Amino acid sequence: QVQLMESGGGVVQPGGSLTLSCAASSLGFKIYTMGWYRQAPGKERELVAEISNRGDIKDAYSAKGRFTISWDITKNTVILQMTSLKPEDTAVYYCNLYVLDKLTNYWGQGTQVTVSS
């Protein structure tokens, strides 16, 4: 069972920045993607950005130009750098690992991001 450990949430003012990190306990798979989803109150969970082990990136329209996803593969960690944050970015952010070899999703427990003045 893979464990995902998230860190980096918090409260920030509009226009500010935050960095989220998610470390996987193991990544001994052939093909996988790792990334971030978010869920705001009363809304469905949505993709923020994800990156494959080959470096392919998919990100949401709302994240383009503001959020950057990257690997620290030496630490089995995916990093989401968020800039120019807006109040509508407020949500619980969940780390996700999708393993294509096993057709299995793993989820972190979630970290709260609040953008407020």
C-alpha cells in the first residue's frame, strides 16, 4: 500500500504564493501520474495539475500561468508551486497517485489552502 504525505497548505493573502509537496512512500511502478486535485465547499473534486513519470504534464485551465508542477524524483515527491493566488483557489487540495500498471488511485488526506485578505 502506497502512502502519500502532503505538506504546505495554509492561509495566504490574494496575490500570494504557496508551495504544496506530496511524498510517496514508494514509486516502484512502470507507468504512473502524480498530482493534485482540489475540492471547494459544495463543489466536485477537480484536477489542478498532474505529471507523469515521463514528465508529461496536464493542468487545469484555471492553473495555467499561475501553478507549476514538478518532480523531485530523488525524494519520490511532486511539488506544486502556486502563485498569484485568488480567493477562488480556496479549497482542500488532495495529492493523487494513479498507477496505470495496477489501474489504481491513491489519495492523500488533503491539505487546506485558504486565500483570504
